Amino acid sequence: MKKITTSIVIAAALGLAACSGADNAEAGAEEAVEGTEATAEEAAADAMDAAEGTADAMGEAAVEATAEATAEAGEAAEAAGEAAKAAGAAAKEAANNAVDKAAAAAKEAVN
């Protein structure tokens, strides 16, 4: 009977040890999962920060390019306006010369 009782006590002790080991293993696994989740969350946050930084840089570059293009378009419009003024002045001068020549020719024809 003593052997049976000793065997039961040893079996119970081994069972408790196994349960304790399983609990420790489960706790360790949970900690590992939590650590992995935290690392994944940090990596995702870092990736989002990097993406936001890239988007900001792209946005700034687009704003600068748009500003440069707008300035160049303004300069081109100003140059076109100056060219139109010059063409108008040249046309006016040519018309005045033609009128003067026509008047001179008419005057000569009358005389």
C-alpha cells in the first residue's frame, strides 16, 4: 500500500510539474506573441512614417515644380504681350507708311 501511495504522490507531483511547465510555456509563448505583435506594430508605424515623409517630400516637390512652371508661364505671357505690342507698333507704322505713300502717289497723279 505504501508503494501505491508513494506512486500516487509521485504521479501527482509529476503532473503538477508538467502543468506548471505547460503554464510557463504558455506564458512564454504569450509573451513572445505580444513581443512579436509589438514589433510588428512598431514596424508598421515606422513604415507609415516613412510613407508620410515620402508623400510630404513629393508634395513639396510638386508645389515647387508648379510654382516654377507658373512663373515661367507668366514670363512667357509677358514676353508674348511685348511681342504683340511690337507687332502692333510695326503694323501701325507700316499702315502709316502705306497711307503716306498712297497720299504721295495721289498727289503726284493730280499734279
